[in-house]
Amino acid sequence: MKNLSLIGSTGSIGTQTLDVVRRHPDRFRVLTLTAGRNADLLIRQAQEFHPEAVVIADVTRYAEVREALAGTNTEVLAGKDALCEAAVWPGADTVVTALVGFAGLASTVAAIEAGRTIALANKETLVVAGSLIMPLAKKCGVDIVPIDSEHSAIFQCLQGEPQGSVEKILLTASGGPFRTLPREALAAVTAAQALRHPNWTMGEKITIDSATMMNKGFEMIEACHLFGVTPAQVEVVVHPESVIHSAVQFVDGSVKAQLAVPDMRLPIQHALCHPERAALDAGRINLFRLGALHFEEPDTERFPCLAYAYRAAEQGGLVPCAMNAANEVANLAFRQGMISYPRLCDIILHTMERTPVVAAPTLDDCFAADKQGRAIAEEYL
Ligand code: NDP
């Protein structure tokens, strides 16, 4: 039986994690659940899973949650700092980091320092502070097991392989809803169009990041930190069917890939069960019905955010952190219909160009760079 803290239980990854827990009551028990604002769903989750504590980050919803859970054994906490309390809850083995954006950094750091295994969905943590997070995890003897489907695929391909045997990582990308649109048409795309992802149903922020390919840039940085490779060793391969979730090419030319129908419950369950595997009654691949799989090179003219991410990864220091901050500002503005897609890209580049690299930053530097990056992006916006 593994005891879980689930940070961000009301989101796309959070609800799918609970679906995995629901299917394996003999394997998993949830000790804490946290939500941003969605009090209704948090209450229903608490009534079903009976956690020891829940956190509602939005303090204005505290009374509502406390009242609904009065008379139960669930403690109700509120506010941003309580997210860290949930992440270090006594008795938990694994913390699922399913919160979106930079807001996920503090609770992930707290969980690592408390020695919890991390089932990592919040990729922004590694984008903004990967050079600090990985050594911290090592120092604390903590495993970080990826939930992101691509990184789960790479993680699975690497099992049993000797260190130093990786030549490159083939990071697959669906290409998103705008994969085939010409450059001129991209200037007029709307958030509603961007939110119609061809293969995955996800939270709004990551769905927009997928449409702009910023998400793939983040994943490239995430892969560098998780698997100890350089940006030049990560090749993005557009693969519209999203059946190959990523592959690893080894020094002898052998390539191992992981294939499955696109269903996030598989990588979530894999991360929670590791090093075991459990049955999952999700779909199965039928190679005869698939017939063919397709691969394309990414087009960084139409999707410059991918190129920005490579540039940020090469520069290192605080640049990836500023890039992430600008993306959070621009992504939201695009969702609100305030800016066009080209302008979104422009805001990110503008912010990166005004950010000093700063070698070997501290966590405090990252928090400051996030603030500064947001300020630059908002002013430009
Ligand atoms: P969602 O937007 O669906 O969910 C985010 C969760 O975080 C919700 O529970 C939300 O609460 C909570 N939250 C948001 N902001 C805050 C805040 N400031 N303070 C406290 N809680 C907050 O996101 P996803 O589930 O799609 O993504 C989560 C993470 O997983 C992201 O980093 C994403 O990149 C990554 N990921 C997601 C995948 C997917 O398929 N969705 C695939 C691979 C990675 P509430 O809703 O109650 O406000």
C-alpha cells in the first residue's frame, strides 16, 4: 500500500490520478488532496477518498469546504503555504505534483526535502529550476519518476540499460491542432481553436502550450534534467498519431520506443506503481488497424517557441525561468483573447532577451527571476 499526497487533485492529471487510485484500492491510499479554487470538486473528492487533509489554496473558499466536510475526519487547510504542508504530510510515500505552472515549485521542493518520492507532472518545476532540483533530489535520496507521457516512455526505455549508453532521445510531438496550418493562417488562430487538441484532453494551459509547441520545448528541458542529456541530444520528432510516446537511440544504433494508445492514466499509473506494473483496462494498440505511423521534422519558423526553448536551455541560468514566466503571462493573455499567436511568441522572446543569464542561480534567484520575467512580459503586453 502506497500513501499518496496529491497536489492539484482537481485538474486533468489530478482527476486521472484519482481514477487510477479508484481502480487500485489495494495499492494506493490518498492522504492529502489540494485544489486551487474548485471547492465543489475538492469536497466531492474528499467525500469519496476520505483523505486526512485537504487544502483549498483560494482562502475565500475555505469556509465552504470546512462546512461541507464538518463531521468527517478530514482536516481542512487553506492558502498557498498549506500546499507545502500537504506536500510533506506525515506518512505519505509519494507526492504527485499535478499543480500547473511555477506555482508548483515550492511544494515540490518541500516534498523533496521531506524525502518523498516525486511522481512529477509539474514540468515547469524542472524548466525553471532543474539544475537545483535534480541535485537536491540526489542529496535527499529522492526518486523523481516522470508522469509526462514522453518522459515516462523514455524512462521505460532506459530500464536495464547501462549508464552512458544513450546517444540521443527522440522526443515525439503530436504537432498540435495547428501542425499543418500555413504561417499566414497562424496569425489569426484563436484560443478556442488552440484548445481543440487532436489527441489529448488536458488542462487549458498545457493545451495552449501544445498548440504553440512551447510544451515540447519545456519537455526537451525536462528530459535534459531527468535523463542527464544535453539539448543537442534531444531531437523533437513530430508524430501526429501520438502512438509512439518517445524513443531512445543508444550508442550502438539500437532504438527503443514505447507505444500505447494515448491515455494519461497509463504513465500516471506507471509512475505510481514503479518499479512494479499493474493491469490497466485502457485501450490496446492494433498495429494492423493503425497501418502506418508518420514522422515530420518540426518547423521552428512557424513554431518559434520550440527554438526559444533550445536557446534558453543552451544559455541556462535564469533564462529558462524567465521564458516560463513570460509564457505563463502570454499563454493566459492568448486564452483571454487579448493577443494573437505571433504576439504570444514575441512576448516570450522579448522577455528572454532582457534576462541576464546568471550562472549557478539559487532557488531565491529563481523566485526573483519569475517575478521579474512576469513584470517584463506584462509591461510589454
Ligand atoms: P489543470 O489546469 O487541469 O489542473 C491544475 C491543478 O492545479 C488544479 O487542481 C488547480 O486547481 C490547481 N492550481 C492551479 N493553480 C493553482 C495555484 N496557484 N495554487 C494552487 N493550486 C492551483 O492542469 P493539468 O492537470 O493539465 O496539468 C498539471 C501539470 O501536469 C502541468 O504542469 C502540466 O504541464 C502537466 N502535464 C499535464 C498533462 C495532461 O494531460 N493534463 C500531461 C503531462 C503533463 P483548481 O482547478 O481547483 O483551481
